[in-house]
Amino acid sequence: MPGPPYGYAPPWAPEVSARYRRWAGVLRWLAIIIGAFVVVALVASVVLLVMADRDERNAAYGYLALVLWAGILVTTPVLLAVGLSAAAMTRRVRAAAAANRYPTVT
């Protein structure tokens, strides 16, 4: 069976602008920062619960831990949205860079 017709080449990766590449990096770092805050809030809530359980005069720390858990619950969908968008955008930027359309530093 003969090969592909003369002059055939696979399609080029779609053009990715510098603004798109910049926003991919911004969203990636934003997801990292939000994830770090969630981890810190989780550790702080456990510490606050231990402090509240140690002495009944410090019961307010338990309520602060509940507030942190509410914050974690609120930021989880935001973290997912930002993280998944950043992953998709970064993958598209790297695919375009692999096609040698332009040099990139990501």
C-alpha cells in the first residue's frame, strides 16, 4: 500500500499567544498558592482542635477550627477550577512548544 500523498504533513499545533502562555503560568502559580493555603489551614485546624480539647477554657479554638474547615470547603471548588484550567492551558502551551512553533521557557 502506498504512503500518504505527496506533500502531506501532520497538522500544526494551534497558535498560542504570549498572553495565553502568561495566563497559564499565572493560573499554575495561583493553584499552587491556594493549595498551600489549604494545607496550612488543615494543619492549623488540627492544632486548634488539639488546643481546644486540652483545656475547656480554650473551647473557642474549636470554633476557629470549624471556621477553617468551612474555608477549606469553600476554596476546594476554586482550587479545582484553577488547577484544572492551569493544567489544560499548560499542556496546550507545551504541545505547541513541542511542535517547534516558538521557543518557550515553561
